[in-house]
Amino acid sequence: MKVLYFAWLRDFIGTGEETLDALPPQITTVCDLMGWLSGRGPAYARAFADPALVRCAVDQDFAGLDVEVTGAREVAFFPPVTGG
């Protein structure tokens, strides 16, 4: 699965994308993935410290924390977007 990070998440983590070849079997939802990523080190923990400030898309569709990521090809994390 390709994981993309945008804006300040990219800045905190230090990369705009990475490929995760195998996730632990208990990682089934966006929430699970965010929690697992947070455990990968201080940069990830900082990026995902407040899940309310992070939005997600799974295979380019906006996704809530309870959306399934099993079998997804791409998961993107980004800050809330405002328009005008």
C-alpha cells in the first residue's frame, strides 16, 4: 500500500510518501493505521497526535476513521481543507 502525506504531516514525518509492503493483520481501519503509524517513532506520533486534525482518503475517496484499509492500494493523510 502506498501512503501519502501532505502539508504539515509531510513536514513532520519527513517524506511525502512511502510504501508499506505488509501491515500487521490487526490493522483493518484508517483509525488502526493511524495508531500503528504513530508507534513508528516520534515524528509519526507528532503528526498523528490529534486525529481530529487529520483527514484521510482511501483509494482517492474521502474516508472516515472507521473505513476499511484492508486491500487498499493508496491511503492519503492531509490536514482539513478550507475553501472560499
